Amino acid sequence: MPTFKPKDPDFEAKVRESFGKQTAMQTLGAVMNRVAPGEVEIEMPYRADLTQQHGFIHGGIITAIVDSACGYAAFSLSAPETAVLTVEYKVNFVAPAKGDRLLARGEVVRPGATVTVCKGDVMAYDGGEEKLVASMLTTMMLMPNRPDLAG
């Protein structure tokens, strides 16, 4: 993985503060663990109320946490007063999402002035076993922060 230099020396505080405002992640019980330049990890416990009909975490929930991990990975490299929004993503579900917890890892593949490409993986942990659940490729748009995009 390449080493990236953040444009904001307070990138970690900026990322964590913004994540703290995401009520969607709070609703899911997701927490931000690791924050590094171009890398973010978000963890979520298994919850039966977030499953589909077979007892696996619903695909929409999986994409929500990995989209946030990728978005915050891009945000970690952005200049102060910049907003990051998802433009598009593609996800491959490769195994059922069942276990004690899920971990979404977002990483910047290529940062840019207006477009940043990221990749993300979601791992399920069941006891000591780790299993890849989903992989995502995203395109993020960086733009000047506006009052309607606060946070």
C-alpha cells in the first residue's frame, strides 16, 4: 500500500469529528477504530435486528459501513474545508455476513484533486476465524465544504 501525506495536519481529529456526526453509523452501532492517512477501519457488532431472512447481516448494512470507511479514507487526505461525497461504488458479496462482528477497511487507491478512488473490504469475525464478506471499489468526489454539507 502506498504511503500518503494528508493535506490537513489535523486529519484524524477532522475524520473522527465528522464520523461522530453520522447518526446512521450510530444507529448501526458502528465505531471508528483505526484512522491513518488514506486508511480507515469501522467496526460493527453482529445484530439480529440488522439481518436479512437467512440471519446474515443485510447487504445494505454491509455497503453502508464500507462506503463510510472508504469515504473517510478519502476524507483523511483532503484539504481543510473540503467535503467528500460518494459518486459511485461497485460491491461484490463473496460470503454470508455472519459472525460476532464485522470490520470494514477503506483504503485510498488513488487520491486526486476532485476525484479519489478507494477500495474497501468487509471481514466477518466468528470467534477466532476471519472471513472476507464483501469487496467494494468506490469513486469519491472532493469539493469545497458548503453549509449544506457541514461535517
